[in-house]
Amino acid sequence: MTKPRNSSPTEYWFDEAAANRAVEFFSKCLTHTKGEWAGTPLHLAEWQAEKIIRPVFGWKRKDGTRKYRTAFIMIPRKAGKSTLAAGIANILLFADNEPGAEVYSAAADREQAAIVFDMAKGMIDASEPLRKRATSYKRSIVIPSTGSSYKVLSSDAFTKHGFSASGIVIDEVHALPNRDLWDVLTTSTGARRQPLTVAITTAGFDRHSLCFELYDYAVKVRDGTIKDEAFLPVIYEASVDDDWTIPATWYKAHPGLGISVKEDYFAAECAKAQQLPGYENTFKRLLLNIWTEQNTRWIPMEAWDKCNEPLPDLTKQTCYAGLDLATTTDIAALVLAFPIGTKVHLLPFFFVPQEGLRRRSERDRVPYMAWARQGHLIATEGAVIDYEIIRAKINELSEKYHIKEIAIDRWNATQLATQLTGDGFEMIGFGQGFASMSAPTKELERRVLAQEINHAGNEVLQWMASNVSIKQDEAGNMKPDKSKSSDRIDGIVAALMALGRIMQHDDERGSVYDNGQISFV
């Protein structure tokens, strides 16, 4: 039996009968809806019953209402998260003795929220006693006799005002774009005598998010740093210091290992993560519940950090440039790539609008001001980037280096590209899809792991490298995903375009043995 934390026996009491009823509701009223156990009674695993269901529904206040009003449950993928959430929603709908209960499934989007709802609906449809009491619709379930309902909500928080939620199940909290949905729903429970909000999620990667805020709070409640008797933290995770390649760590992090997910599956996924750097963070975050730096890590930062040495004298050396202009209010990136021997040396330049730079530093928690003072950023006057400054910089650099080509995304750079062409530069349009970006993306990854790239420790480029998320298609092609990356990645995109042109010229040149430049006697 779970004991209360930091509370005297007179403050709260454990209702054994209520705890047992909640556990038995799963096995007697609900069935599995998917997988090898579909159609069989839903017997809770010991950890589900003892760590979640019995505490939530068993611990009571003096007035007989539930002790816990919020449960933050962070468990890895394939631990039966959706099934558990669906069962809780059905308890709150059918067995909570709440007149006119309003239960909601919510998530970042309607499709995600519908996963739990559809599973709960399937459980109801499979149970004759529950089915007789309820009327089911596509996105709602109503119990006419009690005036209770269970509905799916979209993430448009502004439409949720006026509700009086008694039960809320929020799935994959880490995917919520902001805290609006959480705030609107949780503040709608004020008129209820024992409202319950259940937040179920895997670990995320955005440490500025609501989910990390809740996680941090849950850890402090768990560890006794904060006293909040109404908040139940349930966290299964590996530590960043644990050896993530061994079964002992897998079992520590995943309560369903050996039950809802097989060890063979874990072993195969771990082997994949060890072979593919781009999959390592996915494995750690989704199956070991470790908060990572980004959605899908592409380059291991420890490998990136090893590619740091002083730049050689690059004067008059041939280079290929990549120019990513993004938008005029963000960061524009110019990267010169010098292929010398087996290495490619990167020389980046970044441009930002001067106006609002301090505000952006505070908002993004990134030291733009310091970088500008140190010369890592070139701040142009006004609220937008002055492309004439970029043009002038490129012409200045051409006096020192032999810029053979400039690869550019034509989407928002037509005028500048035309001007640079007039200045005598060879401008090459470079697409941003898989066809153009996959080869240089894989090549940069290879070079980083082999320490055949040198970034000379540029702080802005290092920050951007840590932000990159990678998107893959079914054929295994890959490219940076700006929409999923945790912050700016323009410098990496510019470097990839430059590297892509180096690769193109290497292919066109062919082997020196093939073209007769070297002969044997």
C-alpha cells in the first residue's frame, strides 16, 4: 500500500474499499481492445495498481473526497499508457458518483486526444453493463441517467471556456505547444468537489515547456523539496548517468518491460540506437524516459565538440559558400566551407537585426547580446536584416578567399541572388528537400563522427548543431527539420548546402586515377 508523503494520520486516510473498487473496475468492467490480449479482462500490472490506481482512488481527505487532485504520470512508450488513461476516464465517467460529470480527453491535437477516447469507447462497447448505460457518438459518450459526458477536445484552448470539468486526461503533455490548454481546463474544475487531472506523458526535449515545468515540480514533490499533498508524482526514468545499453537500466526505466513490451524488442531498438546517432535520443527519450536536448538528435554533441581545432591559414584558399537567409527578422547564416586534404573547415558568419536583440535574448534564453559583442553575430541596424550588409560582407570575403560558388535557397533570396550574380559570383539554387539535402546531411554526420570536419569551436554554430532534429523518409533519406528542431539551425543548413556543392564537384572531378592525372610506370 502506498503511504502518504509528509502528512499526519489525521489529515488523510486510506479507503481500502474504494481502492479495491477502482482496481476491480478494470478487471470486472473493462477489457483490452488491441493486441494479443484483445477481448480479455483488463488486469492491471502490479505497478499500475499500487503506484497509480490505488493511491489516486484510495487516499481520502477528512471530508471523504479524494486527496489527490493532480496526477503526473511519466512513463515510457509501450507501458500501456493509453490503456491506463482510457480506464481512468471510464472510472471518472461511470463510477465517480459525480452528478453531471464532465470528463475530457485532451492532447496537442484532436487525433492524439482521440487515441485515449477511442480506446475508452471500445472498452464500453465491449461491456454490456456499460454499453446499456451509455449512448456513444463519434467523439462523445453520454450517460442520460446521470447527465454525465465524456468528450474529446481539440487543442484550441480559447474554445474551452465555460466548461466545468470533473475529470481531465491529458495525453502526451510534452507535445503541447504551450500551456493554454492546460490552464483553461484545470481552471474549469473549481466548482467540482473532487476534480481529478491526470497528465500522462513520455519525456520530452523542450526544457522551456509546460511538460518540463510539471516534471520539475513532480520531482521536487517526490523528493520532498516541495510539499503538495494534492499532487501525485509517478515517474519512471533512467538517469542521464546510467549506462543506457544494458538491461538493468531498461528495467529501471520501463515498468512494463517483460510484460507489455518484450526484452527482445528493447535489445533491437538499443542496437539500432548504437549504430545510428540520429536514433540515440529517440531511444533514450521514448523508451528510457530521459529528457533529451532535441526531438531526434542528429549529431552527438560529444562528437561535435571533438571537431574543434584552430583554423589553418585560409587566405586565397578555394571555398564553397552556403547562404540561408531564413526570414528578415531571424538569423541569416553564411558558411564558407574549405576542403583541404581530408578535412573540411567551416567559417561561419551570422546576421541578426539590431532592434529587439536584447528582448530576443531574454525571450529565447540565448546570449545573442554577448555573441554580438564577441563578434560571433553581425547585428544590422533596424528591425529587419539588411541584405546589403550581407552582400557587402560576401564581397569583402571574396577579396581574401576564393569563393567558387554560393549555394542559396531561392525561396526568399531572388533579389540578393541577382545582385550577387551581378557582382560576379556563381549562384547555385539549392533545394531544401530530401533530393538535395540527404547526401550532405549524411556526409556531415560521417565527417563529424570521423573528425573530418573542423568548426573551430564557433559558439553559435555549436548551439545550432545542438538544436537540429532530423526528418527521415521511408527510403532512409534524411534532412534537417526546421519545424521540429528546438531552435535556430540556419548555420547548419548553410553548412550542408556548402558541403553539398563540395560533394558535387568531387563527383564531377572523379578519381585522379580515372582521369589520367596520375599514372603508374
